[in-house]
Amino acid sequence: MGEATVIPGRTIPQLPGDYFQNPHEVHDALRAEGPAREVRMPGGLKVWFVTRYDEVKAALNAPGVSKNVGGRVTHDALAEHIVYMDPPHHTRLRRLVTKPFTARRVEKMRARIEEITAELLAELADGDVVDLLEAFAFPLPVNVICELLGIPIDNRDEFREWSNQVLTFGTPEQVRAATAGMAAFLHQHVAKVQAAEPDDTFFSALVHATDSGDLLSREELVSMAFLLLVAGHETTVNLIGNAVLALLRNPDQLRILRERPELIPASTDEFLRLEGSINIASFRYTTEPLELGEVTVPAGELLMVSLLAANRDPERFEDPGRLDVTRSAQGHVGFGHGIHYCLGAPLARLEFDVALTRLLERFPNLELAAEPETLVWRESTLIRGLHTLPVRLG
């Protein structure tokens, strides 16, 4: 796990510089040492790293763990959303935001998602070598989320750049510029929707959602739009990319899904378990001593709670490093756990189901067009996803 940094009275290991390229070996080593371990991240930040399934779920649901990090994670103008809130503020906001996220409204999007998927696949041809992320996995959810928010699709490349800067924690100047640009754009967009008459679109329903007369403020709406825009495409982009890579590296499992596409909806849980879109849940810190198994994390400590590590805990999942599309992987924490469970999980599942079904139907002989070890993973504690995924269509 790299050279240890010695501190009087204890040794705190430094995670290796290539941690993001292969986190699973690091997670296995940490998990073997205990449910939680004090480490230094590749950038030097000291944290408590939680890797075991039971303790990950406990940390995600513990009342003595806070997500209100006081604006330390992102630009203040974009921090008024449920990811960085604790009860009771989180409870109020989640109640209002959940109103337009009905199962009926999500299912109504299936036909449009099918249309967008068909349009994207029609632009690809047998024999082409393409970056599947750029050509398919990225534009599909971005088109969907832009339509949900009523945002012109012409802005999608700009959104991707902003998202990359924020989620990969670029330089302070880059993060400030990206978040300020996104905040300015979204303020203008929210103001326009607020001034318009309510209609049946998703974002209009969110803007005008009420609970006993309570409305979301403009700042809250801007922050929620930011969250939906970023989380609403990043989760699905990387779920598609990671799943396709896993299938191409496991041709026996690919053959099963080609022959039995009806298994794809249920197999979503296995892909979320094996190589989900999220490595480490968003920042948390302890407000009081936290008991995690035999370990006590002191108050005032940063927690890195790894969903990726929990989903490969051999105490919870048999042979966890193996892809098995027939496995019942329910109980994974790929979408989180507790009060911060992913609000958009039903939409992500729907997009993934349509995307993988139609991709394998259109290109049953899809192949990886690069050696797996040459693929580069994004250096983000939050996002688990590739920079590119070259494939040969067929």
C-alpha cells in the first residue's frame, strides 16, 4: 500500500499513487486489517477509510456522522442540496424533491429513452472503432437529464467540462471557475422556469413543488439542478462503461446476456456491485465517537466510506471479484444506503436497462479495442469510471 508515513505513536499508511487505477487490491488489504483504518489519500489528506460491508452501512446511517461539511467540498452557490445536508434540513428538502420523482413520471420516460438510444446507435456502424463513452454512454443520459431539466442540449459539452472539474477535484481555480459558471447558468435557467406557468414537465414540477405551503428557494433549486445535472448523467455514464468493460473481459457472461436479454434488468444489481459508478461516498465527518466493529473513530474525523469496497466484501458476497450476471446481488450499496440513498436510482436503472439491451442487440459481436491494462481510470474519490473505452463494433 505504498510507504507508510510515521506519526508519533502510530503509523498511518499512505495509499499508493496508482490507487485510482486499481483500488480493489488496496481495499482488500485495508479490509483485512479491520473495518476502518486511518490512512492518507494519494494527495496526503488524512482520513478514516471504511471498507467492510456491515460497517459501511452503519457509517452511512449513523446519527453521529454529518454531511454538512460547511462548504468545504464545493462552491457555496451549489451546496444547498440534499447531498450536503443533515436532518432536519435534509428531511424537508428530500420531501419536496421527491414529489416530482414519481415512479409514473420515470416510467413515462421509457419511450423517449428508447428513441434517444436508437438515434445514438444509428449513428454507429459495424467495424467502427469508437470510444463508447463519448459515442454512446455519455450522450444518452446527458440528453435525458437535459430534457428533464428543460436545458438546451447544445450546452452538454460545457456541462461535461464543468462536471469533470468538480468531480475530479481539479485545481482550486478550476473548481471555482467551473462551479461559478454552472451556478450562473443555472440561476438564469431557474429564474426563467419560476417565471413561467407551471406545466407537466419534471423541472417545472420541482420548481413549483409545495409541502404545506413550503417551496424550494431559488438557491435550493439551483443547487438541486446542479446535483441532478451532474449525478443524473455521471452515474449512468460510468455504469454503462464499467458494465460493458466487465462483459468484454468476461465473454461467458456476455454470451449469457446476448442469449437471454431478459436477464439484463436483474443483472443491473450485479454490475452495480462489481464495479459501480461510485467508489467513495461523498464526504462525511464524525460529530461524536463512532463505533465501527472493534474500531472507534474519534469525533471530528473525515470519513471515506467506500461503496466499492463494501460491495466486494467476501463476508457478504461469495467470490466477490467474479462477475456473475445470474447472481442475486440485492443488498449491494451501489446506490448508497439510508437517508442519502440515490434519489435517481429508478431513472439510472431504466437508462441502463435500455442502453445495454439495445447495444447488445445492435452489436452482438462488440469487442474491446485496447488491452485492458492500458485503460485509464479517472482520478476521483467519488466517481469510478474510465476516461475512454475503445471498442470495435460488430
